[in-house]
Amino acid sequence: MIRHIVLVKFRAELAQADIDAVFAELDALRAVMPGMLNFRAGANVSREGLNRGFGHAFIADFADAAARDAYLEHPQHKAAGARLVSAAANGRDGILVLDLAC
């Protein structure tokens, strides 16, 4: 299994409804990606103070690396990714991505 972890610094002026819409668009990919097993998103609730400005995150689980790779190349993912970048503070600099083999 591959766990795709994305941390996001959203632009300060974005309304919560806009953030929810970005996450909903990404979650909708489960309907078209057979190997996408799970999607969870939300705001940081840690009290540790180590988030370095990343206020939100999402996690998508994939059956394997091939399923994750298909997701990365899917046109719907590319469109959702472009929307995420435009919503992030400083574009791509406001996004951090890690993939873990679990």
C-alpha cells in the first residue's frame, strides 16, 4: 500500500467553503480510480506547534505504486491538482508531498 500525504498552506483569504471544495474534488477521484482505497482531509489540530504554517492536509491510500502512479497521471487529478496549487499560499511552495510504502 502507498500512503500519499499532502500538507497544504492555503491562502489566508480563502473561505472554508473553498477549502472544502478543493478537498471534495480530490475525494471524488475515488469514483474513477479503482486503486484509490481511502481519502481523508482536514485542518491541523496538533498542539505541538511544529506545523511550520501547514494548516491542512489530506491523505490518500492506494493499493500499490501502480495505482498511485495512475492517479498522478489521471486528467481529473491534474485538474484538481491545479486547483489545489492555485488555492495554496505561494502556489507549489505552499504544498508538501510525501509518499510512504506501508
